[in-house]
Amino acid sequence: MSKLQKQSKELILVLGGARSGKSSYVQKQAEQIGRNVLYIATAKGDDPEMRDRIAAHKLSRPPFWITLEISRGIGNAVKKLAEKPSIIILDCLTILIANLMTGDNNLEKELMDKVIIEIDSLLDVYSKRDIYLYIVSNEVGMGIVPVYYTGRLFRDVIGKANQYIAQKADKVIFLIAGIPVNLK
């Protein structure tokens, strides 16, 4: 039995840049555990290219996994599900935050408050169940400083949200060119 199978509860934050292999890594980990999986997909297919990405993601997952396509309100939606998964994958926090950046969310504190509500609602589910919770997120703070305020706001909120989860996580893994590096 692998180390993963011996534990019954774990919060894992998986970070990396775009196309670093985060989703593939998490999917392989979940398949190794081999129990029922809830995959929370936060992307919205607002354009043809994004719809193609979503379709490719769907094809990469086992067909028997439960997929919840939702752009916000994730914790409450999971609580309402009749199914009680052993593994929950949130893919991804970055897009969830982008979804929250609509309307009048132009102040960092207001946006961060909404992000924390989303994170805490999912962590509340985790605290009450014996599950593996994988949270996939982008590390966006290693590049250039965005020229526009909205870009800086997005980068800063993702960075703070990643720190918030990392402090609570049992493991933090950083993917670089498909190679996982254990940070915690």
C-alpha cells in the first residue's frame, strides 16, 4: 500500500506556472488513491479556445469521476451534493479568482474577502470529512510586474490566496516542466 493510501485526510496545494503539468499531476495522484473523485472545474467556456481547453480537460479525466462545473460558490455546491467523494480536486483557484473579478471588485480588500469566503467554504467541507483535497493554483508572481492595475490586483490576490492555503496545507507541491518539487 502506498503512503497516499495509508492516510485518510490530506490538504494538498499544487502550484505551478501555465502548462507546468499541475492538472495532470493531480489527476495521476487521485487515480493512484483509487477512490471516488469530485473534480471541481472553475473555467467558463466564454470563447472557442477556452471551450476547446475545457473539452480536452474533460477527455483527460476518467469518465466515472463526478465533475462539478461551477464558477463560484464551490463550498456550498459541494455541501449540497448527494455524493460524498473521498477526493476533491479544485482546478483551479486562479480561474475561480478571475471569475470573482467582475463588477465592482476593483479593491484588493473586497476581492480578497470574496476569495477567502470561497476558500473557507471549501475548507469547511474538508474539515468535516475524511477526504483528500487538492487545490490547483497558478504561481503568477515570478514574472514581470503587470502594467495595469487589474493585472497587479489579480497577481497580488492570487499570491495572497496561495499563501493562505499553503499555511493550512499538509503538502505544497510546485510543478516545473512537469516535475513535482515538494515545498512542504
